[in-house]
Amino acid sequence: MREIPEELINRLKEAKKVAVLTGAGISAESGVPTFRGKEGLWSKFRPEELATVDAFLDNPKLVWEWYQYRRDIVDQVEPNPGHYALVEMEKYYPEFALITQNVDGLHRRAGSRNIYELHGNIMLSKCFDCGKTFDGDFDVKSGDIPHCECGGKIRPDVVWFGELLPAAVLNGAFQAAEAADLFLSIGTSALVHPAASLPFIARRNDACVVEVNLDPTPLTAEADFSLPGKAGEILPVLVEGLTG
Ligand code: BV8
Ligand code: ZN
């Protein structure tokens, strides 16, 4: 069982308002490939080729095939002990906000409640023109990409590079980060903005910042505690120290 600093356990126990930011790393142990790892989703493609409006307008079929490939993966995976540890943590604290960059819906499936999905949800779709939302799965392997009755192209309902995040969700996340006395950054390379600014906002407001990540990131040097390793192994130990 890995050693967690006593001081960190005390900070976990003292906290009242907790905010957590997660990225693709927390879903890696469920079998969802990360973006920038060696087996990363983007190792086969470059982000600007796919997760942008231009890419979709240029080559909607390629973008849809990439999302369909990812949807098929998400359909087969389950939450892992990292997701479930955050469900336990949410029950413990008076105020708890789970802010995720992930679009795989695994936090909700694990049972987390107060979730801010900054970048949308890969299982949802919307019309590019009129914004009508669809939760149907589309089989894009055959024929053309799906179209709305208004004639617009239907797209995955996720936030692409260069697109604004949903304002209400982003404001909620900023408020949670500002109010937090404890902020956990888990499984994210801390490169994508504005999500990556959240731990720094928390820090500016005197929160204790804890990073749990396999590799060093731009946040590592700034964090009060940086725990290198797998979220699925470390988070259950943190929860045990908290509730034990
Ligand atoms: C916007 C949804 C503004 C789609 C995604 C220069 C500086 C600052 C910002 C910018 C800049 N140039 C451009 C920008 C803006 C840009 C941005 O931040 N670019 C970055 C790359 C520099 N941001 C945007 O465009 C955002 N919008 O800014 O709008 C605006 C202003 C005016 C008018 C219009 C617009 C929109 C960003 C959202 C993009 N959409 N996803 C989809 O999923 O297909 S981002 C995508 O990356 C995912 O959401 C993903 O979650 C996110 C971040 O990646 P991570 O989650 O961190 O995953 P990654 O693989 O990188 O890292 C995983 C980590 O886990 C690794 O560190 C690894 O070590 C670790 N790990 C692995 N296994 C484990 C583990 N850790 C623990 N346990 C394990 N087992
Ligand atoms: Zn439409």
C-alpha cells in the first residue's frame, strides 16, 4: 500500500469545500485511450485534424468515424476504482464539485452527482445548424453522415478546439474552483484551457492543490502535493485515509 503523507491526510480531513478536475487519465484504467499518451487517441491522428469545426466541415465522415470508434470503446467500458473513489469522496464532504474534461460519461455511470462536463458528452449529438440535440446513436459506417430535418449536418455534442465551453457549466466550475479549500487535479496533462486554469484559480484563493497524475505536468511544480501514479490505485488509498 503506497505511503500518503500524514499532512495530506490531515488536509483531506479538514477540507469543507472540495473541487476535483479530471482528465482522460482517470478513464485510462477503464480502457479508454488518453489523448496524448503513447497509445493516445491522437497518436494516430493530430487533434487539429479531428476535434475542430474546420475538420468536421472539411471531412465530416472522417470526424464521425473517429467519434464512432470512441463511442464503441465507451460503450464497452466500465468505471474503475478511481471513479468510484470520487463517488465516496463526494458523500464525505459538505460541498463537492466534480469538474471533468472527459466526454465518456463514466463519472455519471459510477454514481457521481455534482458533475460539470466542461467538454460535453460523446454519446450526445446536435445539429450543426439549428442546435437540435439527438441522443440517438448513428451508424456512420454505412452511407452518409446523419442530417437533421432542417437539412443541417448532425455532429457530436462535444466542445471542439476554438469553440466556447458551455457558459453555465464553465461558470459553475470557476465558482467551485474559487470557493474550494481543497482542489484535486487527476489524470490530466493540464494543457487544455480554460480547464487547465482551474487549479491555478483555486491556488490563488489559498486552496490546497493536490495532483494525482502518471507524468509530470505544468501544474506539478505548483501543487502542494503531487502524487505520481495511477488514479485507480491512489484515489482509493486517499479515501481510505479520509474515512478510515
Ligand atoms: C477555447 C472534447 C476560446 C472533444 C476537448 C494557447 C494557450 C492556451 C490556450 C490555447 C492556446 N492555443 C489555443 C488555445 C485554446 C485551446 C487550448 O487550450 N489548446 C491547447 C492544446 C493549447 N482551447 C480551446 O480551444 C477551448 N476553447 O479556448 O475557446 C474561444 C475564445 C473566443 C472565441 C471562441 C473560442 C476548447 C478546448 C476543448 C477541446 N475539446 N475534448 C473530444 O474529446 O473529442 S479537449 C481534450 O483534451 C479532451 O477533453 C481531454 O480531456 C482534454 C485534455 O486532455 P487530458 O484530459 O489532460 O488528456 P491527456 O491525454 O492530455 O492527458 C492524460 C494525462 O493522464 C497524462 O498526463 C497522463 O500522464 C495521465 N495518465 C494516464 N494514465 C493515467 C494517468 N494519470 C493517472 N492515472 C492513470 N492511470
Ligand atoms: Zn437542424
